[in-house]
Amino acid sequence: MSLPAEMRFIDLPSFGAPDVMTIATGPVPRPRPGEILVRVEAAGVNRPDVAQRQGTYPPPKDASPILGLEIAGEVIALGEGVNGFKPGDKVCALANGGAYAEYCAVPEGQALPWPKGYDAVKAAALPETFFTVWANLFQMAALTEGESVLIHGGTSGIGTTAIQLARAFGATVYATAGSEEKCGACEKLGASRGINYKTEDFAAVIKEVTGGKGVDVVLDMIGGAYFEKNLNVLAKDGCLSIIAFLGGPTVEKANLTPIMVKRLTVTGSTMRPRTAEEKRAIRDDLLSEVWPLLEEGKVASVIHTILPFDEVVEAHRLMETSTHIGKIVLKLR
């Protein structure tokens, strides 16, 4: 397939509300050494996209300034040194930027084949959330079979992924969400108990359901607002893994005694600044440990809404309402 000179992409002329984004035309990127060029068929929408649009999450210096972190589509060109893929391969990939476009160049080590039976939309809903959950829940927090985990934001893209993977690997899962419907969705995905944070005290519920022991891991995207309560619900030698700050990044006052008394670990990370080597290692784990689960139907991408590429403004508005259960995906082809 010959490469066109230009493509459509979502431009961000200024930071602000969703309607600052516009459709624009620009040059098709050329793959650098170690990269593949993908003709994008679908792109996932994620919280970091919203943060970048608002001006609080700048892309790395060498990344595309175009929004978007995950794609699915067809490989159409290879950069120098690429040997793991060939033109015509159907892939999904974690992009460093540039996913809201008809063509996107991504490092070879951040791409995976579509799971068997998947189409572009289902595949595009995988990379950002699965990379993030695997790195934070399994690599850093070391969740293992027989342990328990509390997942905040259980119906977000991260939450629906984390619930399924934790259950698939033999953990007992509890999850918070903001309505009875959402709590029911968490339980359907594998949570033993959905906790409505608007009507229940999640710390009291966890104390009750664990007989006072607490959970081994907390996966948190709220941040400062939940910090002290998260420490209190952890069992001895537990781990708090922080991946976002929807409730603010600061803690004005907190009792840190549980960290010492219970030998707790507090950790966290963002995916985008990780090195190519680190992302490749996560990719390799996903391919060997998680892709078979996807192909067997034991774990699946959970998709709330599919919108045409031209409706990216509506996609971001929906993301900001937090009413969705699962992923929001843009369809380009």
C-alpha cells in the first residue's frame, strides 16, 4: 500500500474544554528506526487524553503532540530494524502520542497482534488500560493468587480491566463505584462486592467483609482524598498503588502510622514517561500471560460507547461525565 502524503488528525490549537479540538489535515508520519506505521482503524479514549487537552499532561519531548495513546489497525510500513511485524499485520499498540489520527507511528515493542476473534474496536480498547494495570497491579504491587485487592473506579476502563485480571489470576476483588448499577457491573465482571462510595464508607465495608484483616493491595486513581483511608484498609505488608489523582494530588493531613505499624508499601507510576525497554517488558508479559486469557474469553475489553472519529468532542464530554462503564472508542474506518 502506497503512503498518502497527508492524513486527517485531531488538532489541539489551544488547551481547554472538549470543543477546542478540531479536525485538521497534516503530513503522514514516517516510521523511525524501531517503529511501525499503522493505518489506524480505531483509537481508544483515555483520561490522560483529557488531561493533555486541558494542559496538565504534556507529551514527552520526542512524542507526537497529537492526542491519543492507543490504536488498532494495519501495519503499512516498517522503520529500520523492525523484524517482529510485517505490512498487513493487524496490531493494537500503546502509542506515545498521535493516536487520534488516520496514521500513527509506534515503537515495535509496544505493539501486539489482535487477539484471535477481535476486531479493531475491541483491540483498540486494550493497550493503555492493560499496560497500566499489568505494570501497577502485577509488576509493582505484586498481586498474586489468594490475595485480595480493592480497586477504586471499578467501572472505568482501568477498573473493568483490573477487576477481570485480578479475578483471572486468583485474587479476591472488591471495587468502588458511584451507583448501584455500576456496583452491579463490577460484580458481574468478577468483584465479590461492589461498594457504592456515595452511600457507603468503603473502609467500613472492607473491614466488615475481610473480618478486620484488610486487603493486600489497593489500586487507587483518586489520590489525596482517599490516601489515609487507603492506608487504613490495607492488611499487614500491603501495598497502595496510585495511578491517578482524580481527587487531587495533595494530602493536607494524614496519619502515617499505619505505614510503619503494618509495614506498608506506597508506590505509583505513570505509563507515558517509562522507557521503551520498560514498555517492551510489559508488552512481552501481556503477550505471554494475558493474551491467552483474551483469546479464551476469560477476560475481555469492556466497551461502553463507539463514536465516529468526527465526534471526538462528544467522546471527551462523555469521559468527563464519568457515567460510562468501560471504554470509549473512536472508529476511523
